[in-house]
Amino acid sequence: MDKIEFKKFITIIDKEILAYEELKALFEEKRELLKHSKSGDLGELDNRIIAQNNIITKINGTRQQMSVEYFNKDCTMTDYIELLGYDNEDYKEQLTERKVKICKILDELVLLNNQNVELLKHGITITNKMLETIVDAFAPQGSNYNEAGKTDTHDLDMWTVNEEI
């Protein structure tokens, strides 16, 4: 790979890194929305996350095409470093720096995603508990009768007249 091709390749990887950083920012924004229970904005944010993921997929596809053109296979960053590093130490260093950045961002994305999933689960649990409370408040009280047709609670004991019906 000559210097011009390598610069094109590095540019693609840099675009990929930038796209992942933008995705990370969206995941951070989502975490804040979930923490502050602003679920109304989640739909629009999820659409932006999907759009960003599509951008990453396109950039990754371009990188894969370049990889196949130059090396006849889709390579990992480690493969690139091994294949290009022997001829030029500068190539190896540039690729290693970018590999470290990508790995760091991906680790952060995984962590953010896991946090968001846990926040969503917690929100669902809270919502279910609230719904149970509302349903219980409006449920017919007939379910409190025992087999004899009397209530299991002793609410009648508080009446001044206690008569069986």
C-alpha cells in the first residue's frame, strides 16, 4: 500500500472513529433522558441513534471494500497493523493509535448501552408498580370476601352498629 492509499485508508478509519464518538454522545444523551424520566424524547433520540448506526455501517463497508482491494480479505485492526507494520513503522504507529481509540470507544459504548438497558428495566419496574397500585385502588372490593360471604377485614368493627346482613 503506497502513501496515498494509506492516507485514504487512515481517513476512513478516522471517519469511523468520529462516527463512533458521535454514537457515544447519543448514548450518553439517552442515559440522561432515562435518568430524568423524559421518555417522550426517547423516540426521536432512538431515531438519531439508528441513523448514526447506519452511517457507521456505511463507513465500515467502505473500509471493508478497501481492505478487500488491498489485502484480498476483510481485516481487523490487528491484521492491518501486522500487514502494514513490517514495511513502515510510521504506518504501524498510526494504526496502533487508532486501534486503541476504537477499542476504548467500543468499551465505553458497551458500558453505556448496559447502563441504558438497566435504566430501562428499572423504569419498567417502577411503571408496573404504579400500574398495580392504580389497578388495586380501582379494583372491586368484592374480592375481599371469604368463603362465608363476609369480608376478611374488620372494617365493620369500627361501626357503632354491627349487624350481619
